[in-house]
Amino acid sequence: ETAGCIPLSDPSTNEILARVPESAAGAYDYGDDDEGSSMAQGGASELDRAVAAAKRAYPGWSDTPVQARQRLMLDYAHFLHREEVREEIAYWITLEQGKTTADALGDVWRGLEVVEAAARVGTEMLGDSLQNLSSGLDTVSYRVPLGVCAGIAPFNFPAMIALWMYPLAIATGNTYVLKPTEKAPSASLLLTKYLHDLGLPPGVVNVVNGSKRTVDGILTHPDISAVSFVGSNKAGEHIHDVGTRHGKRVQANLGAKNHATVMMDDADRASTIRAIVGAAFGAAGQRCMALSVVVFVGDLERSQSWAREIVEQAEKLKVGNGFVEGVDVGPLISKDATERAENIIQQSINEGAECMLDGRGVTVQGYENGNFIGPTVINLSHDQYADPNIPINNPSYAKEIFAPVLTILTVPTLDDAISISNRNAYGNGTAIFTASGGAARKYQYEIDAGQVGINVPIPVPLPFFSFTGNKASIRGDVNFYGKSGVQFFTQLKTVTSNWQYDAEGADLGGVTMPVLGKK
């Protein structure tokens, strides 16, 4: 009972693997002023049934003791630690998304760590209390779940980001509706199946499929209290706008243009270049924390030597199918994504950039119809320093390409590098490579980005902390996982009680505002 199906293709061959149903068969009419609203066509859609199941399950699940919910997360984490389980999930990620098997296993592992964190959620849910605010009067606050929550997951991390969402939501007592990416849904389907096999009650976690129509159905559904999203700025801004206008909490992580600053005078050259090459071209550049810009600090001529060495190392990376041993860079997710990246590269060259390494047109034997682009290096400072006082409008810098493309800038000073990075609209992450504690301290203090690496190329925090992008890389103000994640999925309830032991209790009645703190 779905409204059409969406082709699911292998990005290495573009052969159709399956067809993904659209769960929002036209049965919802939740508003009259949004693109997502539509007139009911009769009968409940698959999305409606999923939300209804979550709503029915909520009273019993939220009443389940937190330690019982934590034990289920412990069982889940233990199950996901099994090598054969992680390999099965990774297989489907590589088949549908294209990343290498090793990278897919890392995708699963980083999500597993959030499940482990969800197994200790009770501590993060503790409230506050204060006694005797007036004679016999005490106040206590509790963190309580919201109700039915939903998640809209992206294609680039089919396991990890789904696991950022529903484990913490259900551990805190909510029920959940997950919409995985229509481009690589099988990892989420497997992950939720495993959880049900371990004894999760029916209706606590539900999976729906589809594209924008299903997304809009989630955003406007009156029984959904909160929505989590990771993806592009265009989609994220729409999701935040529509979701909040329909009274929902929304956490949305959006695009990025992450800058690496290299202090050429003291950074370890070999390890820095290795880190930049891996962070720029790994996962075919389809990471929201990929290093897509490197800013060299120091002599312009010397920076060209560093740039040539980056090219030399990038040329050694093997492009191909993610299942093939030794492959470093897999395909992009779709033909459209590939064509978009190729066009941006050409536009950048047309506007004066030096393309030191052009990955367009790469052919992979046996996968000639795949969505491949090899590592590409574009130098915007081949003949002059970048001016921190002039906006950089070259498309290779101005646009999030989401492909294995690295843009190079050179500036004379660390102040210039910080100024350029801070002027960029995005603020997901950044990094500095240096042996100077003073330079590192200055950088971490002055840089305006949410996640900073010091000699760390991809500083994604472990779930003891939260994922803390800022500026145009986030909508809303509550981050994923960690303490912020628990706060997103819970709300405060404050109870003030008046119990008197003797007959002459405090007089809190009358028509005037009660004044506390007096005997």
C-alpha cells in the first residue's frame, strides 16, 4: 500500500538492485500551507500506520523502568559487537552506498559506540531537587520522554547516523519512526530487525521508506513530537522550517566546508600530508567532516611543494568498487552527484583555478558505468596568496562539492588563515597541523567552528561528548548524542509539593501571588 517505488541502484554499476516503496501513500492532510500537505486519498498510509503503532506503544514503553531499557541497549551493543553481524551490515552499505568494506565497517563501529553510550542513559536523565523552599515545600525536576520521535537519515553513513538517532531516543523512553535514505536503506532495516529480534516490544521502533513526500508527511504529522535530520542545507532548512512551524523539536545537521590549516614551518610534513589525503579523499569525499580545503601558512613557493606532494600521494589512491581489496576511493552515490561534481570542477577551472590533479573521466575496469571520480586537487593560490579580506567566490571553494575534491589556499600568517576559515559560512569542523602549542592554543581559541582538531584531521567526538557543528552547518540549537542528545529527546517536568506534618502548615492560598522562602 505505497505510492510508487524509487529505484535503488548500485553506484559502482548503476544497475538497479531493488525498488524502495514510498510510505506516504496520499492519506495524510496535516496542514494547509506546506508543500508536504496533501488531501487524503482514503485509508491510512504506511507512514500513518507506523506513527499509530509508535503512539500505541508509547505508554507501555515510557513506563518501562530505565534500567530495563538500558539492559536492552547493552544486549544490542553486545550483539552488534559480533564480527559476522557487523560484516553483514557493512556488506549492504558497500553494495548500496559504495564505500569500501573497511570504511563501511568503521561506519557501523562509530554507530555502535552510540548504542554503548545509550546503555548508561539513566545518569544523563537525572533531574534536580531542592528541599524546604518554604516550610514543608519541596521542588524536584525530572527529565521525561517526549512521545513519538522521528529520524530522517542520509546516504553517506547508512548505519552510523541512524544509530545516532533511535537508540538514544528509545533509551530515554520515546518511541520512534525512522526513515532511512532511499539510496541505501538496508543497513537501517537490518539494524532495526536485530533490535526486534532481541525483544524490543512491537511499535517501539518503526521503519518507513521514501523520499520527500514521506519526509513531508513526517514533518506535518500531528502525533510526532520531534524530528532529527542529517543532510544537505537545502533539505535541512526545509525540514527545520516546516517541522518547527508544526510545533516539533528539530535537530538538523547540514552541510560543511571544513578547513585544515597547516603551519608549514613546524608541522610534521609526512604525517600531515597523509592525514590530509585521507580526510579529503576517503569515502570519496562524501563525509560532512571531510577536509575539503587546506590553508597553508607561510612561504608561497614552499606551499607549491607541499601541494605537489599531496598530488603525488593522492595519485597513489586506487579508485574502484568498494568490495575490491586495495581500493581506497569508491563511487559517488549517483550519476547526478557525479555530474554535479564534474561541473563544479570545470567551472572552477574556467574561473581561473589551477587543477593540479583532475579525477574526472576515470575508468574502472569492469565497472565502466559506475559513478567514479578520482582524487582532484584544485589550487587557488598557485600564483598569489589568498586575500583574507576578499570573498573567495571560486566554485571549488564556495560550494560544498561532496566529492573527492581538495581546494588549496596559501596565506602568509595564521591570523589570515583563521580569518578565512571564520568568514566561511559553515562551521562543522576544522583542524590545525602544527608542532607549536602557542599556535594551536591561538587557533582553538579564535577559530569559529564547532569541532576543532589539533593534529587530528576528522575531529568527530566520541559519544561521551556531542557532535557540535555550528553556523550554517546546523539548524536548531540541540546537538546529536551525548548530553545534548539526551536533552533533545527529553523535556523537564517540575513538581512542587507541600506536605505539612503539623496542623499549622504554610498558607499558600489566597488571591495574591504566593511568596516562598518564609516560615
